[in-house]
Amino acid sequence: MSPRFWQILRTVHIHLSLSSFVLLLFFGATGVLLVHAERWGLDFAHAEHRAGTLPATTLDSDRLAIVEQLRKAGAVGGVTDYDDRDDELRITFERPSQRCDALIKKPFGEFELTIESRGPWALMLDLHTGKGGDLWWLAIDLAGLLWIFVALTGLGLWLQLKKRRNTGLFWLGLGLVISVLCYLCLAP
């Protein structure tokens, strides 16, 4: 292949590596935190309870009005569950590191709101596992695709170095063997 091809490949590799650096660092660090969250005490939750009464006109209106009244009382996140029963209404709101559960007693309009927060570490862990909202999966997919291209362009660049090719292939093979051994010995 021409020297121009290797120059373009090297440029693409460098730019992809630099543009994905922050995502790589984020997912690497949060991956370590995720594995050790319980051991390091990062999985704690703080619950706050609120109570109140919804206006009678709100209970007679549509779902959106009820949800908006609960938001004024402190509920945050997207509605993930709306369970309308005969005499009570249960609504769940979720966002990364936070969950809000509302129980409304229909005959009286009384509500109890439980807001569970797990802190900034849990936010990062939720983002790592894809619980970042409707479009967060795009960032995860983008990061994965960037790393695939970085790995492939890096391998291509390494293979073109004739003097170091065998050393590189040795380390590549050793990494593969270590990965397989780790899986066989350490995975349940």
C-alpha cells in the first residue's frame, strides 16, 4: 500500500483517539467504580418523603395535570409507570441516580411522594450502564464505534511496522490468551 494510505490511516487513528479520549476515560473509570460500588460504599440511597393534597380539579383532569402537580411537589425525571386503580394512583418517575414514587389516594386527593437519591457516583454508574435517558444510548454507541475504529486503525498501523510486527503480534496474542484465561478462571 502507498505511503499516502498509511499517512491517512495514522491521521484518522490519531483524531479518533483524541476525540474519544474523554469517553474512554469516563467509561474506564466508571467501569472500575461499577465493579466495586458496593465495596466502596457508592451504592447508598437517601430517601426523602413529602406529603400533600392535590386540588380536586387536578384529580378530575388528565394525567399530565396530575404529573405536573407532583413535579411542583418535587418529583423529577420521566414518568416510567402510571398505575391507575379504583381508589389509588401510583406514578413512578425516574432519571439517572434518582427515583420518585407517588401514591395518590383518589377519594381525598392526598399524596405521598418518596424521592430516592443515590448521589453523584450513582449518576456516573447509571450513565455507564445506559440509564441516561432516551438518547444517552447514542453516546454509548458512538463511544463503542470510535473504539472499534481506533483499535482497528491502531492494529493496521502496527502491522505496517516490519521491524516491530512480530513483537506486536506476540503481545496481541498474549493479551488474547490472558483474556480467555481470565474468563475461564474468574467468571462464574
